[in-house]
Amino acid sequence: LLIRFDRRTDQPQDWRGLFEVMGGSLGAAQFKVVWSSLGDVLMLVLDGPPNGLQLKNGTAQLKFLGPLAVTPLRTADNEQSNGSYPCEGVSPRIQGSFGEARCSGPGLVF
């Protein structure tokens, strides 16, 4: 699962408080947290059995909790530490699957 932010963050390891899954579930699946070197891309890598994971292509969405988020994000731009949250709202429907990779823009390798 790949989530892009519009600016660098302080790369919190406790990501579960940032959003809720709609139309699916993360179940009890365990994920390894991988941030890009700039802290603007969060990748959650399945780290073990799926244990109830339900993220169906074209159905599941992420609801970002904004100011109600349990996990605060801090911007890392210009070495400032301002409180910052992802926008409140619902993401587009999830694309791809765990057996398929998809790149909808310029390639990103980190």
C-alpha cells in the first residue's frame, strides 16, 4: 500500500492512526513501514500472513482523519517542525493488487 503526501514529513512509524479503511479492512495483518528518503511517500509492506486483510481493487478507499488523527504528522520542510495532517477526506478507490504492480506517473524508486 503506497500513500503519497504533498510535502516531506517526520516519517512517523505509528501509521495506523492516520486513516481508516472504507469498503475493506486491514484485519490483523502486520506491515513493515517504509518511508522514502524525503518522507513524502509511505509504503506499507505486508510482513506475514494477510490475517483478514481485505483491500479489493476498485472498492477499498482510505478515509484520512485530518485533525482527528491519532497519529500527528509533522512537516519536515526547511527543518521546521510544524504540525501538519493529511487532508480530511476519502482517497480515490485503491488500484492494483498484491500480485500486480502499477505506476500511474513518473517512476519512483527508493
